[in-house]
Amino acid sequence: MVTRREARELLLNTLFQQDFREVDVETYIQENGFSDDFITDTLRGIQQHLEQLNDLIRNHAKGWTLERLVSVDRNILRLGLYELLYTDTPHEIIINEAVELAKRFGTEHSASFVNGILDQVWKQKTNPIL
């Protein structure tokens, strides 16, 4: 059994691969032998809500197009946004884990960028008049 942190790393790796290889999510699940419910549910959920997640990124990444974002950052955001919107995981854990992924796999500016966008979305979700 994998930890949630390990699962998020596997998810990030898979989402990153999907940017360069157009294969449906079920194929990725089969090819990688994923059986962990968190991993499979998250991959399927991100695929199902991809346009909404991408729209959120576009709306909050001021001055950036989705295509111009570093692939790692884009996919950390997709993962973090999906968890914020569709899971019961506390937002502090989601944002912290996303920032840690950004520090480990992103550029020197990735962590603050990811933190800023996820924080904005969380605040907007909890206080829609913002």
C-alpha cells in the first residue's frame, strides 16, 4: 500500500506523461497496475473534470496561458484543484502537499505559484463573494 504522498507523486508522474502521450486514463491505470482507490479515483476524476480544472487555472494564473505553464506546475495544479473541489481531504494538507511537490519537481518559483493559485481557489470556494 502506498502513502498519500507517494500516491500524489505517482499521480503527478502519470498526469505529466498524459501531457505528452494521448492515452485514455483507463489505459494508464492498466499499464501502471494502479489498484489503489485514491490513485484510480483521482485519475478518473481529473479526467472527468479536466476542462473545469483547466478553466480554473486559466482564470487564476494571471498573465499565463495554460500552454505556457511548466507542465509540472500545470499538473500539480490539476491535482491540487481536483482534491480541493472533490475530496474531503483538509485544504491545509492538499495545499501543503502540492507545494511540496512543486518544491521537489518544479522550478524555483513553482512552490509560491502553486500555493497562490490553490489558496485563491480555496478562499473563493469558501467565500464565493470574493
